[in-house]
Amino acid sequence: MRKSHLNTVSGESLCEINIHNEWFKDQYGRYLILRGANLSSKIPSHLIHNPFCQEQLYTQEGISYVNHPIPLEEADEHFSRLKYWGFMFLRFSVPWEAIAHGEPGNYDEKYLEYLLAIVTKAKNYGINIFIDFHQDVWSRFSGGSGSPRWTLEKVGFEIKNFEETGASVFNTNSTKIGHLLWATNAYKLATATMFTLFFGGNVFAPHKQIEGCNIQDYLQFHYIESIKQVVNRLKGMKNIVGYDVINEPLAGYIGCDDLSKPLGFFQLGATPTPFQSMMLGEGFTQEIDVWDKKLLRVKKTGTKHLNLKKKRAWIDQKNCIWRDSDVWDIDRNGHPKLLQPFYFKYHKGKKVDFEEDFYKPFLIKTTQAIHSISPNSFVFIENVVGSPPPKISNEEANNVVFTGHWYDGFVLATKKFSSFIGFDMFAMKWVIAFPSWIRRIFALQVYKLKQYAKDHLGSVPTVISEFGIPFDLRDKKAYKTGEFSTQNKALHRSFTAIDDNLASATVWNYTCHNNNLWGDHWNNEDLSIFSRDQQDDTNPNYSGARAKEALIRPYCMKSAGVPLFMNFNLKKGYFEFIYQDDPQITSPTEIFLPDLHFGQGFTVELSDGQFLMNPKTQILRYQPQNKNTVHYIRITKSNYF
């Protein structure tokens, strides 16, 4: 047993990140476990003081994402805080709308200048970034975030009628929607149509054109051109690791088994079938099933008539695209009739495969566009939630990283926590078990995501780019009492699943303008690990951190050999790390050891060798004595009894 001693060593510089099979490595060959957060703001600057103002939703004037997600004048504050928390690897959200909110081909130069300035600031703190071209259910004009308004209008949609026609649900001052209701937009007319056209317009709407191009080609061209604007502006920035091509892609109607039946597994609120959505969009009143959360399941609670005013979701003189494509029509008596219930399931007699037939070509094309400007950039590829990514060889796309999302489904869906209840996202069922068994199930879910990378992308690294918890658990009780013990338990359980897989990960999310009233300023979500309303003067290093004991935790940043095991026991106050020595690596293993847990002193148990602690950087360096062996490190806080 050795007691720590306070030596001073040099500060940290930017870590070089390379790909080596399923691992990231630095310039010295050390295995990297990258940890950080998502920097996110899903709304433009003019909505910051009233994010759900319906009048401002429809205006095109004054749109700007400059200073979102982090105001440039606050950058030093936030980057120094994130660095102190050990978050040196950030996923930076860039919505398509931020780049090209005006007209197709017109780009916001001020925003691109801001991006370069904020990335430069991060570089000064030794922080690496990968850019996330972020969207949720297509656009904030369809109840989510991401794509510009003109994408919907070019297709022929009348956005102002979306709410009445059930084409999307919105969170506005007058219609505060329930938790996660926004996600049902994935299966409604606006979002499902846009994704179908974006990925499969050439197949499913071959005669529909915009400015002489098929809708698919038009949308993908302008999307990729917007990406290229960002890559061009940031090329040469050494702290830009790469680009996440698209956040949480959706298949739309592609692969739908039967248009007369509900689409998708997530039913909440008024849930029209795809055919009902199409009829609603053409002005037909429909009686729709309504679903609600009941204990650990959703249950049909009744029906509701939608579109009593007989509005149309399409601009005057424009028919529903799917009616024009002979999916359905109106008979001579004026009644809608579904003509091709399996239209999106088959093409030329063959069952379609969204990932292989539609998503894969888009990924390859976008990867090539990025590499044409920045050949060494990593391209982060996501899967459709619940499905593996398409199979892509190194010849088709290189420098690829798989990035999956994983959440504690019980906590996310119910905003409650129980040590004995979890959710299996792959089996799609609730799990009631002892905490140790739930830990194993959660670890297996994260492991399965890592296996996707191995099986489908050729053994490439994985980053769990989203995980986290809502902090407004138990009706925001912690905001009144200042007691975040429940949030600590929930967040620690999620982090433990990441640790058990030795995974690189970025927690969702860090929203610098989060507050207790508006949360993350988007669709009633409140997952930010930081909030202005939790700031106090007790310790400026942790001021604003939520559930800081679970959030700010030790982990091995750089391992001088293959990592084998990592565990942080929050309750008992110790950290363990085991790795297989690589004799070719002479640089030390580095462990982030936060002052929050270990600042009052600690003891270190080593299998061999010696260590050196830098209290300024909160990094413990371990140098083994023996080679070609397994090394064990255990660090215990001194004030634990």
C-alpha cells in the first residue's frame, strides 16, 4: 500500500487519436478510453427566452445559431469546467438548419465563423471534438430539430397545418406535450414522409422532382453540401477528430409491413396508422386510437377525432405525394381508398432492406464527400435504433467509427428510479430483478452495440455517443431540496454499464442555458448535466453540476496495454483498473482521479511499479516495473470508513 504524494508535473496537451482495430490509440501506442459530453442546443438563438413560442416557430426572420450551443464569450468558463470534470472528448451538435436556414445553397457565414472560433477555444484546453450533424424527427418544424424549414416546403408541405392535421405534434406554450410524446413524430406524416423521400425518393416517388432533380437527390445533395461547408471551414483543426454523419436516422415508411396498421413500436397519444396520416393530411377527419403510459406499459385509453376543420397538410394545389404515387386515392364517391398497403415493403418484387438498400449508399456517399476535403477525419456512423448498421467494408468507407446510443429505458420513460427495475432495449421488455442482475443486463446491451461494430463494420472502434438520465425525476423534487441522491444512483447505474464495457462515451448532454423551468429548452427534456439553476459558490469547480458524485468520476484515460477491467464503486469510494501490459509501450498509464472524490487523500494498491500524482491536472500516472504481465491498480479514498 502506498500513500499519495503531491508532485508537480507538466500540464496536458492535445491528445492525438488514432484508430487501431476496435481501439483508439494515442501517438505513443497507448489504448484510449475517451470520455466527454454532448454540447447541445436544438433551438436557434432567438428562441432562448421562450423556447415554445408558437408565433416564433413559424417565422423565418432572425434565425441564427451563432453562440449555440456555447456563447463564445462564455467558452472559457464552460471548457475549463468540462476539462476539470475530465471531459476531454466532446460531441458538438450542428443542426442542418444552423448552416443553411435561408435558402438552398445559401450558408450562414457568421455561424461558420463561430464554429471555427469555438473549436479553436476548445483546442486551447486540449479538448478533442467530433461534429454531430444533429436531427430529431427531421426538423423543429415537424416537432423535433435539425433540418431547415425549406426542406418541408420544397416537398409541398404546409407547415402551419401540421398540428390540426396530425402531421406532427408540437410543444408550444398552448400545447405542452407530455414526456417523450415528441418521439411519436417519427411515425407521423411529416417526418415519415421526409425520411422516406430523403433516403428512398428515387424508388418510392420517382416522378417527383424539385428544380429538375428527384426529391431524394435534391435533399441529399443540399445536405451533403452543407456538411462540406463545415468540413471546409474546420479542416486543419487538429482537435477535430471527425464527423457524425447523421443523428438517429429513421427509415420513414420504408419497410412498412402494412400501411393500414400502426407503424413502429412506440405508441403514445393520438396514433394514426400511415394510411390515416395520409388521409388526415388531405383533409379527411379521422377517428384515431389514443394511447397512454400505464405503469410499465402503454395502453389504449380511447379514441379521438383529428382534423375536424378539414385542413390540408399540403400547400394549395399540391396533392399528397403518396396519393400522386398511387399508394391511395379517392373513389368516385369521395371516399379514400388504400390501393397499395405494401407499397413501401417491396420494390420490383423484392423485399426492401432499409439499411442495405438505402442507408448504406447514403453513408458511403457522405463519407466520400467528407474525405474529399479532410481525408484523415473519422466518420462516425450510427445505426437506426434497434437495428444493426449496414455492412460496410474498409474499401467502401475507411476511418469509420461506430457510434450507438443507449439509455436506461425505465428512467428515461418514467422519470423514476428503482434499483430493481430496468429495461432491455433489444428484447423490448421490462426487467424486474436484483440490482446485480440489472447491471449485467445493462452491460450486455452496451456490449451488443460494440458487437455491431465488429460484425458489420469490420472491427472498428465504438463510441456510445448518447447515454444519460432526465434530471427532473420525481416531479423536479431535487430542484426544491437540492438533494440529488436519486439522480446520482440513476446516473451511476448508466455510467457503470459504460465502464463495464471499457467503452468510450459522451453523456447526453451539456446545455449551458439549461434551467429548472425550461430544462434543455426542447420538448420538455431535462437531461443536461449542468444547469445555471444549480450553480452556487460552494466550489466553483463543480458549481452547476447535477448528480456530480456519479458524473465526475475516475477512469483510465490512457492505458499502456489492453484494458481488461474498470470499476468505480461510488458507495465504497474505490476505483479499480486492470490491463494487459504491452511491452512496446514505454509511456505511463494515465488515470483521471477527480479531486471531488480523492482530493482529501487516498491510498494506492499496485501489482508492481510506482505512480506519480499531479493534483493540478487530477491525473495519476502509473509506471509498471514488470513487463508482459497483467497490472492491477486500486485507489481508495482515505476518508472512507
